[in-house]
Amino acid sequence: MVSSPYKVVLSPCIGVCELDAQGLCAGCLRTGHEIAGWSTMDDAERLRLMTQVLPAREAARTRTQ
């Protein structure tokens, strides 16, 4: 078995693609800019978005509901 130092960071898209008034996708909470740039982001940028940015947005959304 060959081991690779690279890990694939999959898109958080769940197919609910609609931007709200704040410019966040209703499904994945990414901005339009983040969605458009996903394919050009490196793994570190994707991982930061998935582990830091999106969870913080989800927590903020939960607090305001």
C-alpha cells in the first residue's frame, strides 16, 4: 500500500445552493467567493475553512435563530 502525505478536503456542498441576505450559502455556509474559489484553494485553505470558519458561522447562526 502506498501512503500519501496529501489528504483530500472534500467540498462541504450539500446541494442547497442559495445565498442568503448575508451572502452565505444556505446549505454549506460558504460565501459566493469561497464557493467560486474552492477549486483553486490549497488543502490548507480548505481545511481552515472546514475546521474553523464554517463551524464558527454555524455557531453564530444557531445563536441568532
